[in-house]
Amino acid sequence: MGLKEFRMKRGMTQEQVARLADISLRTYQNIEKNNNTTLKTARNISLILCGTIEEIFYNEVKEDCK
């Protein structure tokens, strides 16, 4: 599941996520389209969408670390 799918699953608009992440709507749209951003912004978005950076940006579901 990618960024767009995570956002839609949470029932949020691009504008809502952008506002909460303190970035412009255009910047958010570019992130969603190109899947490219800074680590700081990726972390903020992952916290807003309640997922990990790996799940949202790399489509990886992390198993429990043991």
C-alpha cells in the first residue's frame, strides 16, 4: 500500500495531510506522485497517517523484531 492508498484509507484529503505536515498542497501532490521527499517530511506524514515510513513509502510490512 502506497502513500495515496494510506491517505485514502484514513479518509483524508491531500489538503488535510499537507496542512498537518506543514507543507504546501503542491509539495504534497509531488510527494504522492513521485514518492520522493526528505526523511523529516516522510516521518511527519507517516505519523499523520499512522503508518511506518517503510509501509507508506516502500510498501513493506515490517514483521515484529525479535
